Amino acid sequence: MIKHIVMWRLKDTAAGATKEENALKLKERLEALVDVIDTLHVAEVGINYNPSDAAFDVILYSEFDNKEGLETYQNHPEHLKIVDFVGEIRTDRAVVDYEV
């Protein structure tokens, strides 16, 4: 099993919305991919409430059967639409992929 975790820091305002609004949009869009991309088995998105400067604003935890499934997800047209949106609203990104 592959676990794919991504964290983002968001701009205070971007794409005509506040950070909070964009965090909710991102959560909805990412979680909806479970019904669209067969290789994506779990997509849990959390919105941070911790005011620490070290904290990120949004986190994605997702699961795939294997590396090929993750690659299919990453190259899927619906995922790529979200990548474009995230590019507009984020200031920073961190990612880790690992196998269990």
C-alpha cells in the first residue's frame, strides 16, 4: 500500500476568495476524487485550526494499492484541474509518499 500525504500553506486571499474559503473548496474537490479515480481508495482532507507559524493550512492523506495507482491519480485530468487551482492559492507545499 502507498500512502500519499501533502500539506499546503495558503495565501490569505487568492482566486477571488479568502484562505478559509479556498481551504473548503480544496477539501471538497480532493475528497470528490474518490468517486472519480478508481486507484484512489482513501482521501481524507483536514483543515488546520492551530495558529502556530509552523502549521500548514490544509493536509491530504490518501491511500493507493501501489505506485502505479498513485501515478494514475497524479496524471488523471480531474486531479490536474485541482493542481492548477492549488497553484493559484498556495504559498508552500510539502509532500511525502511511502510504502507500507
